[in-house]
Amino acid sequence: MSGHANISLFVPHAGCPHRCAFCDQRTLSGQAEPACAADVARAVARALPGLKKHPQAELAFFGGSFTAIPRAEMTGLLEAALPFVQNGTVSGIRVSTRPDAVEDGVLALLKRYGVTAVELGAQSMDARVLEENRRGHTPEDVVRAAERVRRAGFSLGLQMMTGMYGDTARGAEETAARLAALGPDTVRIYPALVLRGSAWERWYRAGRYRPPSLEETVELCARLWAFFEARGIRVIRLGLHASPELEAGRVAGPWHPAFGELCRSRLFLHAALRTLAGAAPGEVLLRVSPRELSQALGQRRQNLALLQQAGYRVQIVPDAAVRPGMFAVRLPSGEERAASIHKEGGGCS
Ligand code: SF4
């Protein structure tokens, strides 16, 4: 994932017209109350020491339906944030919201206050899945909102979820394809987790909903990641942030604190197997960027074990000449090949 940095302020459920079946932003954010204007300066002050490393950091309002927050509260937050854009402390403001709360008027207002990126919680592009998960909007709302956000000149972010009630891996891949067609600049992919207090918790306890396994989810999300990146769309988040509140509020679902790492490792495994396809079994030397050595090896060196099962005794070594996302292979025949972990024109649908 890219080195994207935010100073995040959470507004749990602010502006939400109802509670979606999977959602509990208080658990996800670890906050009971939405941030207020005074919290903005405090958050920037806390983040200041780390900002030198991230000159492109943005102030971000997450966890609710920002554009549906009562207007006075919304502008209060933006007024508190704008000076930090004007004095160059942050490069812009990022907000996330519902696709059915994005009118041209509110976008014009966001523009005046220095907002640069709007993220839409699309979650699925299947009307039935949206309805069954009580989203309260349609796929057409996502398309309309994305067009408005782009037309207004914002960076467009889209968020999708895998493993939703009533969805399938194939359905998530179709969602990814439809979202990619909307030309987002960034994407976040969240595997479904059953959170305490959500409708999903009741459905899970009643045996009505079973989230997919971690293994299925890693496999799917690795494919989705490759799919977006092959189209030049940055995946800026894969999986939820680990936090004590999430640990306490998570009832079930495919959770791992280093979920993105697991997916990246899976991409290496797929790419290595693709590159070795048709090669005679034997000793293989694989050179990777030093930054990606642990991902290439896999958790507990799992990738080495799986490649061995396929007939290859693979040694993976760091090489500063290899760019991240690429690797160089010496096959048992002595032939050298270079490859990308993202399949050329790779796709999940
Ligand atoms: S998913 Fe979004 S719109 Fe639905 S309740 Fe959560 S924050 Fe609100």
C-alpha cells in the first residue's frame, strides 16, 4: 500500500440516517462522541512531530456521513481545519460520506473550506446486497455521487467491503470492477467483521450469517488489490486498524492485525508460481526489494513451504537493485526472469 498519511478525526455515526447492518463506528474508532471543532487543533498538535516524514498528510474526517452532518456542525469542523490547509501544515482535507448524501451544493461548500478528497462508502455494487445490509442507497447512487465528486474536482476515494451478508467472492470482484470503472484515485478494502451490537451480531448468533474465513478473505483481497493496482488505482487501506476497542468489540470474522501484509505475501506467492509455471522443478533464487523480504517469505516462511510443495526449493534474498513490487528469478535451468507481483493487465473479473 502507498505511504498515505492522515491526521484522522472520527465523527462516529454523525450524519448517518440509520445504522447499517454491519456498522459500529464507536467500536471502530474507539470514540463514543464525534470530534468537535476544538479537537481539530489538538489532533494536529499531537501529529506535528510525525508530519515532517509525511509532508502530504491530510486532515481526515472519518466514521460518519460527513456531508449529512447538520450544516452548522459540519462547517464548524471545516472552519477549525481550514487554517491548517492555508498555513501548509496539511496538504488538504479528506472526508468520507454516504453516496446518497452528495449534492452539488454541499460539494461546493466543501471546496470553499479546502477539502481535497471525498471518499464514498460504496461497500457493494449489488442492489440486493446493499438492501440486505440496510445501506439505504443503491449502486446508482454510487455512480451519481462518484461523477459529481470527480466533476467538482476532488480526489475520489471509494470504499468497498468483502464478505458482506448475502455477498460472494464473485460478487465482491464484480463490485471491484464496477468501482474501478468509476475512475477512483484511491480505494479502501475492508473485510467484513462482526461487531458487537450490530445487526450482523444478531444474525451471526442466530446462525443466519457466517463471515468468510481468514484464508478465503486473504485470497480474495490479494486478488482485489492486484486488480486495482494493475489499473493504476492506489489501494490506501486493506483491513481495519488494530486497536484495543476493535479487539474487544469484534465477535467474529476474518481478522488479522497485519492483514495487508498477509495479502501482499499472497501476491508474491501467486506471482512466483506464475513465473515458475512450466519450469522444471529444482533450486530457484528469488531476489526481492529489501523492503519486501518478509512479505516475500510470508508469515512463518509459509511461501517457501508452499513453493517447496510445488517442487521448488526457493531461496529468497534481498537485493537493493530490485524495485518494490518486482522480483528477479533464477530458474533451475539458470534462466533469469524479472516479474511484477501484479499480473500484467491483471484482473479479478
Ligand atoms: S456504514 Fe457509514 S452510513 Fe452506515 S452507519 Fe456506518 S458510518 Fe453510518
